Amino acid sequence: MKRFTLYGSPHSLPTYKVALMLRLSNEPFSFRYVSFQKGMNKTPEFLALSRWRQVPVLIDRERTYLQSAAVVEHLAATLGRFQGADAATRQRVREWLCWNVDALFPPIFNCYGVELGRNKLLPIGVEPTIADHYRGRAEAALSVLDSHLAGGAYLCAAEPTIADLFCYGDVAFAELCAFDLGRWTHVAGWAERVTALPGFKAPFELLAMENAELS
Ligand SMILES: N[C@@H](CCC(=O)N[C@@H](CS)C(=O)NCC(=O)O)C(=O)O
């Protein structure tokens, strides 16, 4: 039995962020696919794990960890990977995680929802003006990311930290929503650096809609 079990969905941006952290840390894990279409997130078994009925959920040995930002911080601390070399860097990392949850993730998550609706993978249709609003918010957040990346190879240090992996998780899904990274040249260069890290896998190369034992 592996130390880590990750509950989630390959269509979930926060699930990908946690899976990518495990993958780039070279940690094997069991993946348990939670199908929203089948209502698996509403079963008593899942509710016992996830008080907000959300994925991802990480089990580390017998303990349960929720909220992707808190999960990757836990992993960085416990594995000693991608956490930043000193207290000042770790504080900056934490600030980027909070900014992500506040500003980058929501509009890209919404754009991806629009995309899933268009492809009939979700039973939703979004008014074009609302879809444009999400896109505008995502573009603004990508521009903020771009301006910060103009100053260095990674967000908080000369080496990648969980701030980079976490923000990259959303950028990967932005690309799936046909955002052209060529518009944000610093983001494009940084994304190339992240995707070149040993062990990197893109969202649907890493996770599929089925349970799996991943190494
Ligand atoms: N802040 C949470 C967000 C998680 C989240 O939005 N999960 C979505 C899938 S991407 C979910 O489980 N939605 C079901 C629901 O909210 O009922 C995190 O970062 O873990």
C-alpha cells in the first residue's frame, strides 16, 4: 500500500496541482477517480473524507488533507521539496498561493467550465457576455503573472517552488481553453521551464478518468 492516496478528477485544476507536486517530487500515489457525473462526491463515504464535498482530497498515511494550497504546502514541508530555501521565501510562496486561489484559479476554472459545457461534458450553457467576463478576468491575472515573471526564472526564487507548480496548474488548463501563451512571453518561457522539470506530465497524461496506481 502506498503512503499517498489522491481522490480527484482529471478535469479538476486543483487535483492536477496536487498530482503534479507528487509527480515532480517522485512520490508514487494511488489515484481514486471521483466522478461528478455519477454523483460520487455526494456519497456518505466521500463526505466522510471531504467536509466541503470537493476534490482534491489527499490521504497521507492515515491523515486526510483538504484544500489544494494547504495540501501542496503540507507536501512541500513533509517531503522537503519545492518549499523555498528560507523563511522569507516560504512567506512569499504562501502569498502567491493565496493570490492564486483569489485571482488566477477562479476565472480559469470558470473558463474551463464554459469549455466543458460547450463540449457537452457538463450540463451548462454560459451566456457569451459572462464567458467573456471570465476570459477577461483570466487575461488580467495572466498579465499580473507575466509582469512578475519578467524579473526572474521562477516566481519566488532562482529554483521552482510550489508557487510555480500551483500557478502552472491553472496555466495548463488555460491552454486547454485556447489561451495563446504567446501573448504573455514571460509566462510562456516560465511554462517551458516548468514542463521541462524531470517527471513532468501534462494534465491528461498524468491522470485519467479511472483509478490508477501511479509511480
Ligand atoms: N479551494 C479548493 C477548490 C476545490 C474545487 O473547486 N473543487 C471542485 C472541482 S475542481 C469541486 O470539487 N467541486 C464540487 C463542489 O464544489 O461541489 C481547493 O483548492 O482544493
